[in-house]
Amino acid sequence: MQAPPAVDEKQAANIAQQYYDVVAQVKSLAGERDKNFLLKTDQNHLWVLKIISQSEQLAEIDVQVQVLKHLQKQACKVKTPVAVASKTGHDWERYQQGEQAWNVRAYTFLEGIPVNQVAMTYELQRAFGVTAANISTALQTFEHPILERVILWDVMRLNHLEAWAQEVSGRDVLDVFILSFFKHFNVVVLPKLQQLPQYAIHGDLSQSNLVVSADNECAIDGVLDFGDMVKAPRVVELGIAASYALDTHLDMQISLQHIVAGFESVSALDEVEKDLLMDVIVARLVQRIVITTWRAQRFPENAEYILRGTAHAKAVLAALLQHEFVASRYASESTS
């Protein structure tokens, strides 16, 4: 793991002028691995300039450009950013600063209100399901070799986190459950998921990656950040979205009904997918807790950003386990 590139707003403005031939007002944006900047160009366009972590492969950069082009051709029912080519027509450029060098790319800024800044409602939860269905449908025909890579946020590879979980685990009830869940997932859940059709999925339909318009805070208007795309069954897309949509202030069972209803208003789920949904939700909550806790210990200077959703994940998982319809599903594993 590497810290984000050490590039400031002045340097970002120079990069925008050098590679995109624009004079821009620059504002730094939050980021975990990359350094991101909001550009307001001299033509009043809003772009995002991304200074990419040195750990990112060229194929990872390419897939994030190609998927935006694919979704534009598909006329996806939710808005997504549009890739911006450099002044020489390239999808990305190489920026040199002394002995350091980073790849940079740009794309249009998706205006709207991030979902994490509005109140969660049953109607908005339904919109999470609708969005998961629309995005997974639009991505079914997208192909790229990099989608077969191994990444930590791939639910299908949850077992890769078991050692990290043991390292950061405490002794409370939630920690004990998390450690026990790996066995259930590996033995019961993963074989069933592997039998389902695998497609490209967004892989991170989180509250910070979704926006609503000021006119309707209960309808998701756009989707950001395709950096965690993998191949997986579409129920994984839905389960990931649901893990972020669930809220401890709302009834969990009713919430799940709304999320599933939203998805099925676009595309029906079969009984196997419905049965696996809770396991995928829990798997994503486990990822969110384990990965962020482990990373924050190693990058304390960025811990606030890394841990921004961890408390929510813990609260939702704890609330789910208090419901009999969830707790009974894992009773044998947690006591074995």
C-alpha cells in the first residue's frame, strides 16, 4: 500500500494546462489511493483531474476509461462521468515531477448531492436496488482482461482477508462473528456464487459513489468511481449496494424488501440469488470493517478518510445480527 501522490493544487493547475490546454480553478478532493482535484475550466466546465497512485497498473487505468466509453454507448439509465481525452487525444498522460512520475487522467464532474449527505429513506433504499439493476444490466456486455485480477474489495475473494481479520480482531461479539463468518462463506456461500453467471459489476455502489439531484433526493441520479470493477454474479452488485443502503434508523426487513423490490422493478431475481443476498451483504460489511481497520493502522495520517464508513458498517452488521431472520442463519457457525 502506498500513500496518495504528493501533488498540490498549484501543480494540478499546471498539469491541467500542460496536458489539457485549460486554465482552471483547482480544489483538492478526498481520495484514498489517488490524488483528486476538481477543476473549473476557463470554459466553465467541471472536470475531475486524477493523479494516479504508482501502484496502479496501466490496465487498471485503461479499464476505468473504457467502461465510461461503454456506458455512454449503452445509454445507461443512470448518469456516469465522461472520459476527457488530453489535448493530444490520449486517454491518460504521464506527469514527471523530479524523480517521481505519475499517470494522470481526467473526466467530467458529475454534479449532484452525494447520497451520504442526505437522509436515508425507504424510497432512497429502493433507488439503490434500481441503480444496482440498471448498472449491472448495462455492464453485462462489458469485457476487459483486468476484470479477472485479484483485488481486496472483490467479495468473491473474501477469504484473502482472513489473516487481516485475525490481525485486527478484538474480543467483542462482532469480532468473534466476523472470524466465524469466513468458514460459512468459504464452505456454504462461495460454491453457490461460483455456479452463477459472472458479469462485470461496478463493485462499489456506496453512498459516496452515488449522487442525487437537489430536485429529488430519493432518486439516484448518477454513479461514480469504477475503480473496483470485477467479474461476479449480479447478486453481488445488489448485496454490495444493500450494505450501504441499510440504515439502523429504519427497519431492516422492510429496508431489504424495498431494496429487492427496486432491483426487481428492472430485472427479476431467482430463488438462489434471493437466498444468497444476505450472505453477500454480510460479506461486504465484513470487508468494510476489516480492510479499513487494517489500512487505517498503517496510514494513520489518512485514517479519518479511510474509516469514514466503518462505524456505519459495524452498526449495520450488529443490527442485522440482532434480527432472528439473520442470526439464525449463522447460529451453527458462530458456535462451532
